[in-house]
Amino acid sequence: MNRPKTGGVSRRKFLAGMGAVAAGLKFAPSSVLAAEEKKLNFYNWDTYIGETTLDDFNAASGVEVSMDLFADNDELFAKLKGGNPGYDVIVPTNDFVERMITAGMLMPLDHALIPNIANIDPTFRDAAFDPGRKYSLPYMWGTIGIGYRKSKIDGVPDDWKWVLDSDRYAGKIALMGDGTTMIQMTMKYLGYPLNETDPAKIKQAEAVLIKQKPYVKVFAEDNGQDLLLSGEVDICMEWNGDILQVMEEDDDIGYVVPKQGGLLWQDCLCIPTGAPHPENAHAFINFLLDPEAGAAIADFIQYATPNMAAKKLLSAEYNSNPAIFPPQETIERCEVATYNGAEYTREVDEAWTRIMAS
Amino acid sequence: MESWRRNPLTFWVFALPPSLWLAVFFLAPLALVWMMSFGEKVGLIDIVISWRPDNYLRAMDPLYLQIFLKSFWFAGLTTAVCLVMGFLVAVAITFAPPRRRPLLLLLVMLPFWTNLLIRTYALIAVFRTKGLVNFGLEQMWEWSQSVLQGVGLGDLGLLGPEFEPLQLLYNNFAVVAGLVYVHLPFMVLPLYAALDRMDRSFIEASLDLGAGHIRTFFSVVIPLAMPGIVSGIIITFVPALGSFLTPDLLGGTDSQMIANVIERQFKSANDWPFGAALSFILMYVTFIAIALRSLWAGRARRGSAA
Amino acid sequence: MSRRAPPGPLDYGRRLWLRFSLWATFLFLYAPILMLVAFSFNDSRRNIVWRGFTLKYYEKAWNNDSLIEAFTNSLTIALVSTVASVILGMMTAVLLWRFRFPGKAPYEGAMSLPIIIPEICMGVAMMAFFARIGWPANLPWPLNLGAITIAHISFSFPFVAMVVRARLARFNPELEEAARDLGASQWQSFRDVLLPYMRPGLVAGGLLAFTLSLDDFVITFFTSGPETVTFPVKVYSMIRFSVTPEVNAASTVLIAITLFLTTIALWLQNRAQSS
């Protein structure tokens, strides 16, 4: 794999950018303190940044980044709910961006400080969950689909039926441990919209899952890929990035987004309210959207980048990998999860409690 | 036991620091959550304390009661297994040569200085279909098969056509095994502390008077070790009741415990008041059990004094 | 006594079934740990298939500054919390063992609350509490560990109290009275009679407190901020995606360090006893 070199050019380019930033700041409202300490607290997912990205940013800007990790969006939300304990940049997924905007937990971004927005694919420059991208910029995106062991599965399991409504692979199926996602994927299987909130249909999805439960080995806590690799299960519902990582180790593993379509997710860069270093945060977000920095990240973590300029720098192998970039017609059938309100959250949670208890 | 009035200075010296600490750094935070359990959420973040018991009423739904029962069953089974294993280990350590005792005690504790999650994942590596246990069993199966072959019985298929790995993970067995693995030292330590200074002449006397080892064990050793047993049971049972990582990682599709539901309320369901109410129900139950015990112990003490 | 002599009536330590159960327990406890250590040398990004020997994950863990930092934080917190918990727990145990006072039963109940509370509930309580009183967030190290340490002491010291109290229950109070009759002051009788008697309980309680603190994830998670990540919190976020040998390597080092330190402690103790 050709790893793009993060060389002096981008640094110089970046410094120029920083100059622009500094120039812009002189006229910025006085809320930005004159001398912000050269520090930044980045709250990220694990293995979700390039190997040298933080050092490169430090070399370019002198800002020292300390990165802290969260395991899921719920954790991120719970942690920031009581007040921001000091994070500057966070990486929530689209539905949580929406939640956090609704709750006033995000700071509006100053697009003038992030000239690299120009690198972003136009389709990502606006989003239903954040109209005008006032609070969030895209970092990576992907899908939820089916990971499977080719030698144990007949053909390509491109139908949710194989994991949600069939005893064909009984005892060798892993589903996901997150109730909301499970209900949403079942909705896709039933032919309803992903974000269907009708209680009767939630009930219907619940019944499907209860019926399928005897054939399911485990509702995996984000480790379906490990179960697949160790031979514990032969077919599982998982995030594409997780399956991609085990595909590198085992040629016998494949990934497919079923024909009914799946979930399309987008992790975003945001600044939480009360961030101690907003100025550095803007510079950092701009740096992550830089073509070379972005390419280095995408190449290392193997997720789909919305950064057009970065994509151009990456290998054909990356750009044509169907597990990273599913075919256009599949993407069209996928949907984005939205924040569907407290009533929905409660109903889904109760349905999930019943499914697990039955 | 003396009345505190006889020695007020000593009493306050011992009473003040822990009491103050408990009041400020435990009871005050707890009170916040207790109030929350009578609240309702408004919007995404705000919680209004309305002092209505709605959350408790919701928890009385048979759905949640059933999960409570299941959790008690898991925790009880775990405690029973820990008690038997822990007693054997504690006795073995107590009667080991004195120089070796600290080392043995340390060996019991050592695995627990490894992070709980890492240990749980290590347990997965041992239990899984292609894990250590099944690997060992498969070796044994092959070995026995070749022995059978050697004596001319190989073709009868006495051991089945091929090795069937045991399904040790992702079921209720795995949850109890995992809970025992995690909580065993909590049982061993208080048992050892109680057994260590036990006056051995009692045992000798019992044996001299003609009681067998088993009878001596049940009528002398156990009563003497009772305080240790009781604290061991409490500090094993209660955390086991509140575990959520173990059922999460080792459990199957029906191994949900109440703490999993509680955890979800604080995370994905984002319903802190209901989570607080569920936690407090768990606490009320345990609290009542402990209060009854100390009441009973107090009465027994008074009874024997009279 | 010769090794060949039949076990005496009290020589349970040499009875086969007891030894067997001890070794079986150790096997149960250590098989996973051995797997963990073995896989730290595995040349694969995951702990599933053995792909050859390597030391690179040790190098990687060693160069992972944030892991080392988390490590240091965890040990610092555990040490402070253990010392404080042993002192507070010992006081509680003596108080409950020695004195009769009005409201003792509810007091005992309140003391056992930190033991019986679901961890997540306490975590949320602590987070809400520190947010409410406006605990300063940007203190220099090690003061920034204050909130976590306080939370750890709160849930550890009742455990210590419980273990010490189990020990005290068998103490003959006449011993202390005798000491005082012989002219020892309150303090002297405490120091020379009660304290030595409690020592095994204090050691056991201290070990328990140390373990609880070092291993706690849930409560720490809710009280930690960006600069106060502890080892379990760090590991948790690393492990949720996949268990890499790097985590195994770090844990192996942690086990080795504890093993080393405790061996020294044991050796010192043995030397003190034999001299």
C-alpha cells in the first residue's frame, strides 16, 4: 500500500493557512482570548487517526494534542451531559450530532477559520442533521452490513433475511448489542424506513427479533469481527470498518451491504460548548481536512473519507474497494439515522429490554 | 462493647473522620441521584424533580421484576460457588506452612491486579470454541481415540465420529463462571482473615471428643468463621448483583441482568431518572437485607447475654 | 517432622483433596492470565490466531505515552486511595466493634451503602456531585487526580472496614482492658495491643482497596476528565474495538511490576521476621 508522505509541502501550506487564521483572528470577536495555550484535548474513537497525525499537527502548529478515547456515542454523550470536562474536539456520529445540537452542547464552527472545507465532497457539505454544517464537519463515513466467512456461507448473503429471519445459519449468527441499531436494521429488512417511529411497527420488529433469537449466538458488544475471525460465528451484522480490519488478516472473510440497504453513518468533527481552546480546535479541524493529512488518516484506518482532495492522493486499491465505497445503487438504498425524540428512545429501549429478557 | 458516653473523646476521634467523609463524599452525591429518581426528564439534558413515584411504578412492571429475579439468581449462584471454592482455598492457605501463607494469599490476589476487562477477554480466549479448554479436550479426545484404535476398538466410534467442541461461551454458564472468576478474591480475603486467628484448640478439642472432621467442620469451624462468611457473602453477592460487563461480554442472548438495564438508562436510553430509580430499588432491597441481618445479629447477641 | 509422616489431625495443609482444590482454583485463575501473557508476544493485530513470536507490542506499548501516563495515574491514585482507605476503614471498624451508640444500626447500614450501590449509579452520583460543587478542572498533576481519588476512597474504605471488623470480631476485649489496667494509656493500648492484632485484617483490607482502585472502571470513567485518564479507562476504550496485543503487553508489564514489588515486600518481611 502506498502510504502518502506527509512532507514539508503540506506543512508549509499549513503554516500559510495558520497565517491566514491568525490574520483573521485580529478581527474576530474578543471572545477569543489573545494567547491561547498551545494545547488541545481531542476526544476520539480508538484507532481512528493516522499514525503520525498528532505529531504532524504539533510540528506544524506547536500545539500539543492529548487524545482521549471513547467507546461509543452514548458514552461521549453521557460524559459531556453534565458539562464539558475540558474537551476541545469531539467526533460524534450524525444522530448524536443532532442530539447534541438540540441539547445545545455544540459550539458553532467559524467556517472562515477552516479554509479546507473546500476539500470536502460537495454532497457532504450540507446535511439534514446539521443544516448548513454550522456545528459539524464530516470526518469519515461508512455503512452497517453483513460480515461473513466465505467458505461457510452459500454465495453472498446480500439479504438481511440471513441474519434476521432464518435458521439457515443457526448458532453461527452474531447481531449487534445496541437496541436502537438492531430495531433500525430490522425496519430495513421489513421494508420500512430506517427511522420508522410507529409503535406498531416497532412491535413488529421486536417480534421478528424475538423469533430469531434462538438462532442467534450472541448480541455482540462491538466485537462481531473478532467472533468472525475466531470462527465463533460465520455471519454477523457489523460496521464496515471493523470487518475491513479483519479482512486484512483473513481472505476468507467478506462484507456486503444487503440489497434492502443498511445504515449510512457519518462521524463528524465538532467543538463542544465550553471548549477551553476553541482557536486550536478550529486549526486542528482544518488540519484534519488537509489533503495529505486526510489521506494519511484514511489510508491508515481504511474508512471512507469525504475529503475529495485526500481521495485523489490515495491508491486505486482504496478507492475501488467495495467494502469501503459500496456501489452507488446500494448507497442510495441506505439511510442515515436521525434523532427521533425521547418517546422513540424509550419505546425502543423497552422493546430491547423485552427482547433480551424473553 | 462499651457505651460511647464512657469514653466520648476516643469515640469522636474514631467516629468523626469516617463519618464526615461518608457524609460529604458519598451521601451527598447519593442524595443528588436519589432526588433524580423522583424526577422526570425534560428535553435531552434537563431533569426536573417532580417528586412523583412514576419511575418506581414503571419499575414494578413484570418485565423488570423478572430481570431482577434473574439477577438475584445469577448473583446467588455465583456467591454459592465462590463460598465453596473460597472456603477450600482459605482453609488450604490457613493450614499451609506459615512462611508460605503470604505467597499463597498473593497468588490468589495477583490475577485481580489485571484489569477486569482484560481478564474477561482472557477468559474468552480460554472458553471459546477454538480456545484453550476445547483445545485440551480435543487433544485428549484424539489421544483416547488412538488408544482405542490400539486395542482394536477404534472403528466402533465410541467417542463419536469427531470431536464436538463444548459451547462454553455466550450462555448463562459463561456468565456465572465469569462472575466467579471476578469475585473469588472478595470471598477468600475475609474468610482467610477470619480463619487465620481461629483458635485451633477448639478443633483439636472437637476431634478429641470424638467428632469426625465433617462434624467438626460444620459445628466448630463454620460457626467460628461466621463473621468472615457473612462479610464474604455480602461483598461477593452485592457487586455480582450489580455487574454489567460480564453478562455483556460473556452472556448469550438471554443473559441480561438488571445492571445492564440500568447501564442502558444512563447511556443509550438516556433516561437517568429511571436508571436512578432502578438503582435505588436494587439498593433498597440489599439495604433491607443487611439491616435485617444486623437487627437479627443484635437480637442474638442480646439473647445470649441474657 | 519428616515428610513421610502421615498427616496429623490438624495438618489439613497436607491433605490431598485440599491441595487438589487449591491447585484447581489456581489453574482456573491463571489459565486466562497465561493466555494473556502468551498472546502479548503474538505477531498479529488480534488475539485470536497465533502468528509467530514478536516483541514489537512491548515496544509499542512502551512508546505509547498516553498509556504510560494512564499507568502512572492509576498507580498514584491506587496508592493514595489505599492508604486513606485503610486508615478510615480501620477507624470505622474499631468504632463499630467497640462502641454502643444510639442509631448504630442505621449507621452501619449507611456504611455499607458504598458496597451495595451499583457502580454505575455511584459513578453518575459522583459526576453530578463534582459538577454541582464546581470542582476545579484544570489543576496541575497530581492534584487533578483529586476527584477520582476521593471517589475511590469513598467506595474502598467500607470494604476495608468490613474485612477488619471480621477480624476484630474474634478479639478478646479483656486483653485491651488488661493493658490499660497495667497502666497503658489509651493510645498505647491501641498501638501495642489492638493494632498488631488487626494487622492481618489491615493488610487484607489494604490489598482489597488497592485492587478495587486499580481495577475500577465505571466510577472512574464518570469522574475522569481529559487529563486524568486511568489505565482501565484507557484500556476500555482500546479494547472495545478489538483486543490488540499491545493491551496484553501493557498488562503483562503491570503483572510483572506487581510481582516484583510484592516479592521484594515479602522478602523484606521474611528477613524482618527471621532477624
